[in-house]
Amino acid sequence: MGNRKKQPAMAGLIAKYEEMAAAGQVRLSDLSAYRRLLDYYARQEMYERVLEVAEFAKEEFPHRLEWYVAACESLVHLGLPDEAIAEAETAFALGMHDAELCRQVVWAHIELGQHEEALAVIEEQKKYAPHPHHMAALYFLEGLVWYRLGEYASAIEAFRNSLLLHPRHEEACKYFWLSSELTRTQDLAIEFFDLVLEQDPYAARVWYCLANLCVGVGQYDKALEAYDFALVCNERIEEAYLEYAGLLAQMGKHHQALRICQDYIDRFGTSTEVLLGIARSYYALGHLSAARRFLEEAIQAEPQEASDELYFLLGECYAAEGFWYKARTCYLEALQLNDRHEGYALGMAEACFHLGQLEEAKAWYEAAIEMAPEDISCWLRYATFLLETKQAPQALALIEEAELNTCGTALAYGRVACLFALDRRDEAKYLLHEALAQDYSLHPVLFDIWPAIQQDAEMMQVIYAFQALPDH
């Protein structure tokens, strides 16, 4: 060890190289020095420098595949696909065959729209691919060409072939999942991933993609198990933590979601996305001050990048605590970032209502309906506002207008509330029977719109009678 020549520090190597390059004469006499320079300039995305180093490396250490791979990749990044193809063809003519070199030339052909040429390169390279991983890489590239062409059935077949040879080919796994979703063949994809995992139960990326497929078809328990296995196999799949936590929260398992978010922070530090996820769960659990703390931390960390959702949820926290001025300010911030979200407009409307700004509240309710006329909740919340401000005839007219724009039993309950408020009790009772027969489970909507109905024995008797029926 003591006799081994000490490697120069990276800064010294760069200075030495750039001095030589400026003089037009580079001789480093050290293979690893060229590799380190190529890696450094590639990481800095200084692709012109990568090309330059590769050319000097070829002069001193000719006929090495790695120089051609570096040059070809740089030419692709520089938007020179024709030159990248020429570089690769030179290497192929010298008998050099490599999956990464093939990948770069295939990308170049794709960029040029030369899909047949790309497939021809892949077929030719299959002759030189005795190793299963090399062949798997070629099948992946073939699938990628078909994917770009929109030929998803052919793409799926190629990605399958890739994964059968190399279950841990992460990109093949990802594109197989995406292609299956595009062709709505998720069930077949799930079966295939189950088969792959029988061969290699530690293929973390397969577990992760399986989880995403299961979410897409509503197999949530299996998805949770798959996310868990993915992270057991590989703790560094960053996106898996966030999606796992998101699914747990969606299923109402907020304490578990918070634990996964903490695991994420322990490994990767904080991010806006994880802070928002934590805040959502605390909000759902009713821990409003904790939710606000995490939202404020996310906003303060990157105030220029704060999302509309951060401001909206912060507004929801303030609204739940009755701090309507603060809520209104947050909703307004959210709307300035996204002025086409009906939920934000509804938030503003309700904040204005509680602040006594009735005309402004009315304008925001109408804006919400304009943004999403198909959303029943927009109509019902506006109708509730009209009832609470003693405008029952206008509320009934609004429900009638809503029925021209959308449909759903919830609107029937809205009409019942309006009729009751107008003291048209017989009509209200008759329509309540119909609404309960259509969908009994939605009847709490009635109390949200006009809580006084809960105090009316006659109306409640109708509901109790339906509740006693065997199907309810």
C-alpha cells in the first residue's frame, strides 16, 4: 500500500487536464484519470468537455468501448443525434458491442423519429448479447421503441421478456406498469409481477410497481403489503414512502401514515411533499395546531415555491378553528396560485359568509359553480348559504337549476330541505320518501343543508321508518 502512487485530488486533476487541453496536448498516462474526468464533467452536465476528454482518451488508450459510450451519450444530450449514431457505428465497426452504447444510439434514432432503424440496431445487437442482463437491456430498448410508437401490446411483450431475464431491471419494470395502465390490462400485469416475485422475492422495484398497479384497481390491502415489501427490500425508494403514506391516509389509517412519513424524514430529510402529507393526517385526526405547524414549516422553507394546496389546507385549519380572517387570507393565496379550483372558491365563500361579507360570499359560490357545474357539492353548499340567509325561494330555484346541469340523489335531499324551509311540508315528505328509496345512505346530506329537520318529529319518523326496513 505504501508503494502505491497516490492519486491526485480531483481539483488538481481538473486543473492539470485543463492546462494540458488549453495547450492542445493531453497525456495523462492513467486510465482511471480519464474515467474520473469523464464522470466529473458528466455530473456537471458539461457535455462538450466530456466529448473533448473522450477524444483525448481515445488517442492515448485506443479501442476502449467506454470512450465511445461517453461520447455517444454526450452527443445525445447535446441534441446531436446524427453524430451520436455515427459515433456508435464507429464503435460497432471496431467490434465493440455494449447495452449502454446500444441504448444511446437507439435514443438517437428515436429522437430522429427513426423507429425502424432503432429496432434494426436492437436486432443486430441481440447477436452479441449472450449474457441475460445484456439481452434484458435490449428487450427493454425494444419495448421503449414500441412504447414511443404507441404500440403498447408489443411494448408490454418486450418489457415482459426483459423482466423474465432480469427481474430487477427497474426501467423495464416501470414501463411495463405504465403500459399496462394505458391498455387497462392491470390484472394481467399483477399476475405477471406475482410470477416474477416468485422467481426473485427481493426485487424491490417490482414490489413497488405491483403496489401502484394494485392501487389502480382498488386492491388496497395488497397494495399496502406490496409497498411494505418494497421498502423492506430497498429502503432507498424515496417515492414509495410518500405513496405508501398517501394510501394509508386515504384509507383513514393516519397514525400509520405518520409513521411512514417519519421513516421518510429519517432517511431523506424533510420535503414539501412529506410535510404536506403529515399535515393532511394531523388535520384528519383533528390535531389542527400540529397540522398548521407543518404547513407553516413547508411554506417558510420555500415561500416562492409554496403550492396552492399548502395554503388551502392551512386555510381549512384556520376555518376549523373559527379564525375566519386568517382562513380567508390563505384561501386567497391558494386562488392566486390556482384560480380554477372550485374547492378554493368554496372556502373563500364560506369565509366571507362567516365574516358577514354576504355579497362577496355569493359571488364566490357562483364562481365555484361556474368552475365545476357538474359538482353537486358546489350547488348544495350554495343552497345551504341561501337557506341560512333566509333566501329559501332562491335556494329552491338554485336546486332546480342544478338539476339541469348535473344529477344525483343528493340534489333530491337538497330539494326536500328547500321545500321544508318554505313550509311546503307535504311536498317535502313525499319527496323525502322518494329520495330515501333511491339512496338511504345519503340522507345525512339533509341535515347538513337544513339542520332544523332533525328537530321535526314528523320528518324524522319518515327516516326512522326507512331505517327499520331490512335492507337498511
